Amino acid sequence: MAAKQTETAMPLPEFDAPVKVLIVVAPFYRDIADDLIRGAKAALDAAGAEWEVVEVPGALEVPPAIALAHEHANFDAYVALGCVIRGETTHYETVCNDSSRGLTLLGLGGTCIGNGILTVENRDQALVRADPERQDKGGGAAAAALHLLALARKWRRAGRDVGFKPPAGSFRIADDGTTEGPGRA
């Protein structure tokens, strides 16, 4: 007989500076997406975070939308939401793998992302996972984004005391490429 599984949910992190999160959702299955959003909003509200929701056509568009926002907007973290249900073709594998790969690459590049894109065999599995009163995967994705943001802020403040540091009062390279400092004009 298999041992009973236990799940652990870490408490939400606390922040001393404002947090702004973008929720990017692919609402192909509207009722499932709405439950995911509801769970994500509740988790973000509980942490005192501000949030905004944008919709994209499908799960494959979620990573590029996050990349665009990270490049051009002012968000601290991102929550990726959507649902992919296995069908009769290999399109399922493509969408699951490529959306996940895109989010992973963004995360490895330093973007704080919680992945709440469900990849399921059937609609019943999706309904259970999306429901905030049951598995609450939207809330879990928001919590993951917040935990990564807390780590990023912690380590950003710590700084690094490595590498070349010119002595105080020495030259520096200005934005226009010229050098500035003692004896430089």
C-alpha cells in the first residue's frame, strides 16, 4: 500500500516595498480560466500585491506576452494561466512543451514567473485543478511568482563583493562612451 501523500504550502512572503504582478491568461476554456484567475487574484490580494490581467489567444502566446511585458512595462512578477486538454492530435504535446519551455527560459533569465498553465487529460481534471476551493493551481502559481520575487529582492539587496572595482575618484565611462574622471576631459 502506498504511503499517504502530504502536500505543503509555504506561507506567502511579506514585502516591505510595493509589488506589481501581471497575470497573463489564455482563456480558451473560459470557465477554467476564470477559476484560475480567481485563485491567482486571491493569493495576490492576500500578499498585498497589485495586479493586472491581460488575455492572449492561447497558451503558446503566454511566454511571448510575458517577455514583452518584462521588456516594456513595469511589473515585478508574472503569473501564467491557461489550460491545455489532450485531444486527438500531437498538437497537445507541442503546446504543452513549448509553452512550458518558453516560461522556463524566461525564468532562467531572471523573470519571476509562476506557471499555472494546466496540462491535463480531460476537462474533469482541469476543473478540479482550477477550482480555488479544491486544488487552486491559479493561487499556487501566484504564490510561486511571489516567492521567486521575494528571493530576487533578497539577493538583489545582498549585492556582490566580487569583481573589479575602480578606486574611489577614478575615471568612469559615461553614457556617450567618453571617459570622465581625474585628468580626463
